[in-house]
Amino acid sequence: MNKYSNPSNSIWASPWVFFGFALGFSWLVWFSMFFTGVEAETLLGQILGLLGLLLGPSLTGIILANVTRGKEGRRDYWRRVIDVKRINVKWWFIILFFVPVLYVISWLVDILFGGSGGTWGDAAQEIAANPVSIILFILFTLFLGPLEEFGWRGYGLDRLQERWNALTSSLILGAMWSIWHLPLFFFDGTYQNSLGVGTSAFWQFLLGIIPLAFIFTWIFNNTHRSTLAAILFHFMINFTGDMFALSERGELISTILWAVAAVLVTVIWGAKSFTRSGELPSQPSQ
């Protein structure tokens, strides 16, 4: 426990309660789709898929933040979603360009080894054919995945770092975030289903999420626990992935680069907080 810790005596404040409900709600909806034969590509499937996302980490994080935090804690929760001043110029550059640069490096390394690097993604091709579609694409990309951050970073990471350092918290959150995706591998029409179950791509996807969690924690802790920073970084991951389709080897190179980045963050900034100060960012009273 560090001097910035702010644990609650309530069992509801346990990070394991958050993970239990986040996975439980999402899995309940997604597995109900599976057993009733609802296909992910249908309108009903898309609605239920989104509902599973919102009922999981997002809604769980919002509810638990309001149930387990005091007045100042609740204000802090929502302030971190909208306060752009927490993010200085350096971190804006990291949020906006970290992922595109990593993709470009992966692309170039693959070409150096004789590969194709990749191609333009489906979204890029659609936008090229109909430029106006970029508006709907950005809105869809912004809301489909990044809203998870109301739970993962906005609530869950805080609770983890009340008990453990940044390294341990990132490992736990990364593992839970990875496991949360498992039901999506069983539904036709999802990206995860296209990877197959038990394939090398399956394991690469699940294990590759863990180093992503390290980079999220690094950004979160260095932007004064900004949930907005996490939302925007999540958006950039989804946006870049939809715009550029790396080759199979390019994807592997990308995963390796994420892992290297996670190691560098831990070594250079320190396992305790991933910050220069060496201290976890303070949190408000309960």
C-alpha cells in the first residue's frame, strides 16, 4: 500500500467486484446471442453486441463509481472524462501518434523482410469511395470501443492502483480485458471470429492485449488519471486498425513492438507508477 492509496472498507470497492460484473454482464448478453442463434452481423446482433459492451465495463464502472465513491470522488470521476487540461502537449502527441507510428514501423519492417507490409483497410477504401462516410466512421469508431474506458481505466485501474503498483495493476487489467473478449470468438461476423479459436492469431490477439494495458496505464498516470486520454487513445487504436490492414507478419511485428514498448515503459519510468515522479497519482477521498 502506498501513501497515495485510498481504499474503501466496502466490499463493493474491490476491483474483483468490478471485473465480476463487467465480464458477467457482457458475457450474459453475448452468450445469450450465441445460444439463441442471433448473428452478429444482423441489426439485432449489432444492438445486442453494443448492449453487451455498455452493460459490461462501461455501465459497471459508472454505477460502482457512484456507489463506492463519496461526493468528491463522483465529481472527480466525471471531471476526468471531460477535463482536457489534464493532457499537456507532449501527451497529446503520444495519444494521437503512438499507434500510427507503431503501425508504420511494423509495415516497414515487414517490407524489409520481403513482405507486403499490408494494404489499406476496409474503412479507408470505403472513405475513398465516399468521403462523407468518414463522419459516420469516426463517430462509430469513437463510441463502439472507447466507451469501455468508463470502466477499464475510468474506474477499474484506479481501484487496482489503490492496492498494487502500476506494473501489477496493468498485468491484472490486461488479463481481465483480454478474457472479456473471449465470447466474441464464437460469433460469426465479428473480427475475433475471423481469427479462429485456438489459432496462432487467437493467442496473438489475447496475449497482445496485455502490453496495450501497460501503455494505457502509462498514459493514464501521466495525464493525471485522465479517462479522456484513455478514450482518445483507444479511439486511435481502433481508427488506425480500421484504416490500415497489416499483413499477417506485420501483425506479429506489431504485437512484438507493443511488448517492447511495455518493457521500455516499465524499465525507464519504473514499475511503481510508470511516471517520472515515481509516485502514483493521488486520488480523492471516498
